[in-house]
Amino acid sequence: MSNKQNKNLQKLELTWIGKGGEPKLEPRILIEQPEHSAGEADTNNMLIHGDNLLALKALEQEFSGRIKCIYIDPPFNTGQAFEYYDDNLEHSIWLNLLYQRIKILYKLLHKDGLFWIHLDDVEVHYCKVLLDEIFTRGGFVSHITYERSAVAGLGQGGYLVDTTEHLLLYKKGELPSKTILSYRDLEFKTIKRYNKLVVSKGHKKLVREFNSKSNDKPVRVFEHQEFEIQSVSLKDFEKREKEIRTFYSLNLDKLFRGNRVQKENAFQNDLISQMDKQSLYSVEYTPSRGKYKDQLTTLYYYNKELLSWLSDTALVQDNKVVKSQKLTTLWTHKEIPKADIANEGGVYFPRGKKPEQLIRRIIEMSTEEGDYILDSFLGSGTTAAVAHKMGRNYIGIEFGDQIYTHSLPRLSNIIKGKELTGVTKVTNWQGGGGFKFYTLAPSLLKKDKYGNWIIDEQYNADMLAAAMAKQEGFRYQPDMHLYWKQGQSTEKDFIYTTTQFVTVETLDQIHDEMQADQSLLICCRAFQQECKRRHSNITIKKIPHMLLGRCEFGKEDYSLNIIDMPEELDVGNVDFAGEEDTRSIQEINQSENKGSGQQSLF
């Protein structure tokens, strides 16, 4: 290999202890817990309780490439003792914890989706290099500084007062084609510019009509008669500020300022050349380019100046006028206030809760109604709460008990229309919707007291069939008529899982029901040796032997055990012959004969 080729293969990446030793994750199934689900039964919204690495792996098959927005707010690794998280992780462990999860999150992200991670300055720079490796440097969009608070006083902080946190934004493909604006309280310097008010436009008279040179569409000029324009008095503004701001909020669409027409604009100069001073004109025309291309548009002129309406760049929120501007990479506490964050959602989550307005901005920038949003460090449930109010589908994952103490009551109250804080008013949320609550199924295999790998007795027939479908990359979708069609990977490829002893007679019966171009994978506990190669389009494998060495079974928590290699599975105690382990099969067959029918499998 030439030096030039060798250089092309090199890449910049961050290394740490344990990188490259990631475990082989077991793809678990999810089991709905109906007693915790709420609202509409046909909802797509999901809350998942369990280790978030295993939960992400459980979502991988169904949701790869479907999530438009991922926002995560992982533990910052600051060494602080949080009530709900162990946040004092050694640096390498923290990096590996994030690396494993973000690699799966990348797979789940839509081809044009956006990924957001919320951090402080302890790990943000290392995380940037980590994300460059996964998303490539071309996937980097912005490093946003979020001002969470202002300086409280001289006694606050150390050498420099830390008032900020950070958001790293990455894209997988194309950025959304929309402009997102931020809003600030109307400042006095803006107020004094928009100090004229159209009390009445009077009635208008057509005074000129011609075709535009740019697109040959008609331009109509009207002169207004008996109009009334007044100047707004801003005298003693400081004493009258509340009164003046109220006046502005009530007359937003009537307030304007005049702009001189640029000399280079021949079209505008032609218009004003035939206008009288101190007169009000309106011009109807169809632009040939720009934001309003091919739309009939009306411009107003007064005193030979073009009118700029305050309502074009401002709106009324909570009875206050706020001015819009394009977003920058500095998000201030004035734009996203935290004054009432402690009460948002009606749940207490000290230092870990993020403002609903912050999450609303992120969701607005990333998605449209009906898109999927995922948060795998759900915490107090803010992301799910805001997504619900904004009409998005969401998936929230949380390993701690706060999913029961915080997220469940918070979202239940939103569904009932009883949660009135946060962005409820601005989104005009009235109640409705729903979510389904899931837990991770236990590990499919475990060791018995003799050291033999067996199927966990908690698995009934439906759970086992769903788990094996996921293990083999099939969609679990039982056919209503043919029992052996439990799942499929394509239109012609099917899977069948059974705890019964499979005989040649059973195999022949199934084969007779199959079409010539169909294939079937049978997963069972035992079968007659004659079944092995009886039909070319039927493959038969034995559980648990077919699974051993494939992934790490029996592991429930990946929050701290980062660098250990997967346990080497001892296959020496597994019986490979076509005879039944009757003790285990009897246990499972009891569940199969009873039938579950009570649990939703995912």
C-alpha cells in the first residue's frame, strides 16, 4: 500500500480505555404494561422503563432510520452527587457509555434527522470529537451556548462564573428547509422606531395601473382619502412603560415605521416619483422573486417612504409584544426563561429539569407534526411532555424510578388537560392523546443450577416467538390462519418458533401448506434428526444452541459495566442431540398451553 493510500485511511478520532470492547447486546422484546399506559389506545407514543442501552437495541429493528429528532441530556460527569443519577463517572467510562449509545442512536436517526446532545463544559469538547467520528465532521451543524441563568451576585461562582451549558447539533443528511425565529421582549430602541399609527386607512382610489417589467403582471396604485395617521407619544416612557407596552400589544398591526427607498431600486423609485408627500398610498403587485414570489402583495407608502409594519417582525405572547429575529448560536436566559422551571410539569427534579421552552425550540427546528422524537435520558419527562403538546410522536427511555414518580403523572395530567404549565398555553394544548408504557423483557436465556443454558421460565409461547423473530431479524406478525407464519423478513420468508418436539410428519404438513417460492425458519427446542435436510426451503434450528455466542445474555444493566468483554458462553453443557430437555419444556409448555393474550409484544 502506498503512503498516499495509507494517509487516506487515517482519520482523527478520540481513544480511551475500553474503546473497542463494547458488549454484544441482546435484542430484547418490549412488553406493554397496560396498567401504566394512558389515553388513546391507538397511540404511537412510547415510554420505556429499563436500561437505555438495551432499550435502544430493542428499538433498532423497528425504528432504524425513522426518528427525525433525537435529544439527549446525559449525566454531565461533573462529579456532583445528583439525587437521581450517579454522575461521578470516570472519564473513560463516561465516554464509552455515550459512544455505545450514540452509535445506536445514529442508526435510529432519519436520513434527514437532527441529533442534539446537552452538556456542560466538562465533557463537551471530548464529546465533539466523539460525534465527529460517528457523524463525520461534515455532520456537525452548530455548537450552541445556552445561558441557563444570569449572574446572581458578587459571591457567586469561582474565578469565572459559570452561567452556561452547551448543545451540540449534528445532522445525518440534509437540514430542514425552514427558518426558525427567536423572540425577545420589545426593547425601547425598537419601540421608538415604530412610533406611528394608522388609525384609519380611509377609502382608496385607483390612480395608476401598469404592467410590471419583470413579469408583465399588473401593478395597481391606490391613493387613500380621509386616512388618519398619528404619532405615538413616548414621553415619560419609564413612568408610562406598562401603559405604552399595553397600547403596542393592542395595536400591533397598525404600528409602523417609514423606510427610505434605496436609490438602486428602480421599481420603488418609479412608484414614489409620482406620489405626493403627506399622502398614503397602497400598491398591489405580484413579485417575480423573493419570499412572496407569484403571490399578490400589497405595499403601503406614506410621505414617500415604504411602511414597515411592526406586526411583520413581532407578535403578542402572554399580552406582551415580542420581536422576532433569526436564531444565533447564543440562546439567552431572556429568550428561554427558567423562572418557573421548578413548577413545570408539577414534578420536582432539582438541577436536572430543562425548560419546556428550550425543548419546544429544539422540536420546532427539527420536526413537523407527526414526526418521531426520541429521548433516551428522559429524566422528569420534559421532552415527552413538550412533544405531546406539540403533536409529535415520541419515545422516552428512563432506567430510574422517576419514570413512575415523574414522567407518568406528568404525561397523564397532560392527557387529561390538567397540566397548565410550560408551553401548554403557547401550544394551545387542551388535552387528549395517549402513550403506551413498556418494560424490557428479561434476558431470553439464563443458566440453571447445573450451569446449563435454558430459556427463562418467564417466557411464554408468545414472548418466545416474538423474541426469536427479533433475534433472527424478522418482524413478529402472527398470521391469523397459518400458525407457522409468526413473522416475516420479506414477503416470502417466514419464521416459526415452537416449544413442541418437531417431527417429520409436522414438517411435511407445514411444507404442503407452503408455496414453492416461500422459505421458513423453524426454531424449536428439539426435533427428529430426519427433519434436518428434509425440505430445501425449510431450515430448522434448535434453541438455545442457535443463540449461544451471538450476544450477551443475562445482563440487565449497562450503566457502569462498560469495558468488560461479553461473557464467554459455555456450550459444553448444552445437549445438541434431538432429544428434549423435558424439565424445561414442561415448564414452557405449561405457559404455551395456558396462552398469554394479555401482554402486547414489541
